[in-house]
Amino acid sequence: MESKKFLLNEKDIPQVWYNVIADMKVKPRPLINPGTKQPLKAEDLYPLFAKACADQEMNYTDRFIEIPDEVRELYRIYRPTPLVRARALEKALDTPAHIYFKNESVSPVGSHKLNSAIAQAYYCKAEGVTNITTETGAGQWGAALSMAAKHFGLELAVYMVKISYEQKPYRRSIMQTYGAEVIASPSMSTKAGRKIITDHPNYSGSLGTAISEAVELAMSTPNCKYVLGSVLNHVALHQTVIGLEAEKQMELAGEYPDTVIACFGGGSNFSGLAFPFLRHNLSGERNTRFIAAEPSSCPKLTRGEFQYDFGDEAGYTPLIPMYTLGHNFSPANIHAGGLRYHGGGAIVSQLKHDGLIDAVDIPQLETFEAATLFARTEGIIPAPESSHAIAATIREALKAREAGEQRVILFNLSGHGLIDMTAYDRYFSNDLANYEVGDDEIRRNTAQLEKII
């Protein structure tokens, strides 16, 4: 039984991004200046971000925001991406559920991250910026921004989480091929990095640490801005091209999802697929269930505290209202490096707090079992991050089989795993393990949060 693709034309590439905040009855709490403890305004973010991105970050009113023509033109390189009905996976699971996936792995860099990288690089170039900095976990974001930066003639420095720098050397090579400078984080090139190395000489890094270093370099370098690939509102906004396309493609398929699933690190690809469908829940038209799938080793949505916290380890960023494990949380060295972040974005966190989305945490071995089944049925080797969404989808499909119910499940295949084969090698050699965070560790790490604000 062959899987079936649902394709759109170039004219179907969205002309706008969808801003879910405009439709939320309970808006996300504001970002807070950690010094004054006052809510931030857009202009407070201008020294760090491109002005257009800062304005988008604070836009709580416009439902749709126009995509610049030059950004949309670059989207044409790989968009619209396919929607696929995974009939072979359905057959293997013997489920009455209809399983669809949005295949974002077809982008030139192999992931959804290019959707925001192009937009942010464009806004920096339009403002006259010459240098940008960023962080990356697994390297998907770093690869995407490296490509976008080269197109717009920007110099890019990428702080890559040290464990991923070592585990995923070919992602580092991709960034260097596009002309980016890649630094293993923590490094000796920043004050934040030097302090962390001094305090913890064998520390393998975290996204929070890499963010601290990238922010510090941006703030100390002339004509330089910081660009990031997840968590903040404007990044989620740019990713909604995924769900807006998927809506049209589900119409072509003659179905509508009962359940929408994506993996969750900071929230970019989950937001991108889920938010356009969520707007129909918010208007009362639909009752779709939304599931964010995160690692058991970094379970911020399922076991974290809903509290203000820093987005980075050194405390350089504004305070963000988020589900968090604490900005000092040190995640286990799982291979899904893009999901090893201590907190969730403000929008997703508010939606979770209000019961509008669900979250599940999944052990590492279950994700690789799901990834292997998906590869053997659908022919695509998924990234370890995306495999969390596949595992959650399989859980839901098996529930449908047990209940004898025909459900429609849509998930986001946010990236391929062709540069993650070392992780697969270790899985097949029985050299991977599950990591679960203890309750005591979470309590210790979140105990200081109330003192922050």
C-alpha cells in the first residue's frame, strides 16, 4: 500500500503569517526587564534584535502579518512542502487511524528552520546590519541560518552546544560550507562561557549556555544583531507557513485532523503546524487535540513550573513567562539536541496553562524505535527530534486501534536524520539509554524561580 502525497503550487505559498496571540482570550504574559521588573516594549529589544522582529514580538493585535516579497521568493526554493498520507505506517500498525505528515525535511538544509532563518536574515539586512550571532543545538537552526546569512551577505557566528558539536560534526561542516564561524559552547571567547568552563570544566553545554554566549557577542560587536531559532513569538509566527499550507492540503485530502502532533524543544515547529489549526478551536469551530512531544530527559511542559525565567543560563535575556525546568538545568546528552532546552515559549506555555494544548514526554529508546519503523515503512530516516512526534503519533494510532475508532492524525516531520546516523549506529548497537529527570532535581532547580521576579 503506497503512501499518497498532497501537493500545492507555488501560488499557494502563504502570503501572510498567522499571529495566534490576536485570537487568544488570555494573552501571554509580557516579557519582563530583569533589572527594572517592568514589562518590555518593542523598542527595548531594538539593541538586540532586528526592529521588525522586535515589533512582531510585541504584536498582540494583528491576526495576519504580510510576508515580504523577497522572503516569499526564497520560500519558493522549497515551498510548498508535501503533505503525505502514511499508508504504509498505518498498515504496519494495523490501525484504523489515518496518519498524515507535513514533510518539512525537503528544505535545502533538511528542516523547517529555514522558514524563520530567511525572514530574520532578511530583516537584519534591510536594517543595514552586517553581522549576526546565534546558538544551535543539533545544528538544524545553525545550518538554516548559515544558508540565509550567506544569501543576504551577512557574517554569522554560531555557538553550537558542545555535545552536539562533537556528536554531529557534519552539521558543523554544513554551517562552515555556507561560510559561518562555528564555536563549541561553552567557549573561552565570551565572559559567560569562561565562567561556565571555570565552574564546570567538563560541562558538555546546553542551549541556555549557547544563547548566553551568542547574546554577549551580539551586544559587544558593532552593527551586530542576535537571531534565534525558537522560543520567542516572532519565530513561532514565521513558522506558521507550515500549518497554513497543511490546512489547504488537508482539504485536498478531504479530511480534517482530530489530533495534531509535533516535537517540542522551544516550540518553533510545534507552533508552526499547530497554530493555524488552533485558531479554529479558539473560534469554536473545531475541537482538535494538540500534542507537544518532548524528551523524558527534558520535560518542561509535562513536569516544569509555569513561572518567569531567563531564556539563557547567564541571565542576559529578558524574563520570559514559560514552563521551565530552571535556566540552570543541565539536560542529559540525548541525541535529540534540538529539544534539550530548559523552557517553552510564552505562547505555548500560556496555551498549555489554559488547557488548550497537551504535552507528552517520551523516552529516548522509544523515539528510535518509532524512527526505525517510520524509515522502514515510509522510506524517510527522520531526525531524532522529529522522532518524538512519530512516537507520539504511534501511541495515538494504537489507541485508535484499541478503541476501534477512525481518527485523523497529522504530525510534523520537521527534519531528516541523514546526518544523525551516529545516533542510529549507537541505537542498533544497544549503546543508547533512557534518561529521566528525578523529581528532586526538578525541585532543586526550580526552587529559586520565585526570587527572580
